[in-house]
Amino acid sequence: MARKTTKKTVVENRRELSRAWKFGDDVDTDAIIPGRFLIINDAKELAKHAFEGVRPDFRPSPGDVVVAGENFGCGSSREHAPLALKGAGIKCVIAKSFARIFFRNSVNIGLPMLECEDAGRISDGDVLEVEGDVIRNLTKGETYRTAPLPEFLEEIVRAGGLIEYAREIVAKEHKK
């Protein structure tokens, strides 16, 4: 079967595969979205400036993933950072660890955060298949496990964020 590999998300046998965009440790929110863009509240517009100062070639395709080391999203509590990643079409962020407020802001907007001790084994450009708490690195033929999220956080992310989750709860209550 022919396999199409481009900078865009790879599709093989109808599976969605993701390109890895690799970053290091202690990536702060100012690196994700520089402060001068905080006047923008549109996710798609913010996405145009994601990692602008540290990685100008960052132009992900929908379904790509960001991979990092420890303490991803440290720094300020700006909600614009995960919003810019979501607006860029990032499927999830895989890291060894996350800054607490960045993690919570990401859950609140429905951007999955996957904590993975083996994140350092993933290289820039690797083709990944992310399914639940399993990451398959098809470039290297390796499989990694992620730490499971508590069930209530999974429900919030699955709903698309805290606001959508609350809407679902209210809608269920009105049906009773």
C-alpha cells in the first residue's frame, strides 16, 4: 500500500498519524505565544504566532503533536498559550511533565495533555499514532505509555473543555 508522507498529518490505512514537533525542557508560555499577541483572542489567529520567536518554522498540520521534556508551559498563567496550540490543530501535547496552571488551562479548553516518561525518545519529525494512553512511534518502531488522567478530567477534555462539559451536565439535568 502506498504511504503518503509529507509535512501534513500522515494517513495510512485510514489511521490518523501525527508528526511530532519536538521541544526541550522548561518551554514557557512566552515561548509558546509571545506577550505582544495577547490582545488576540481568536485561536486561529493566535496559532499563526505560536512559537514565533523560538521556532519560526512551526507550521503544524491538523492532528500533529507537540512533544517536550519537563515542565512544559511554565511561566505565566496566560490562557492564550494552550489556545494557540489548539488553534494550530495540535492533537495533543506529550511531555515528561507540565506546569500545573498550563495543564489546567489546557484541560479547560479541551486540549489533551499526555504525561510520558519516554517523551525524550521521540524525535522531531517522528510519525506517531496516539490512541488513548498508548503512543506508537512508527518511525522508530517503539511504543510508550502515558500516565492516565483522572476520569473526570478525561470527561472534560473529551467534551471539548470545561464550558462544553458544563453544558452537557446542564442538558442532562434538564432532560430529567
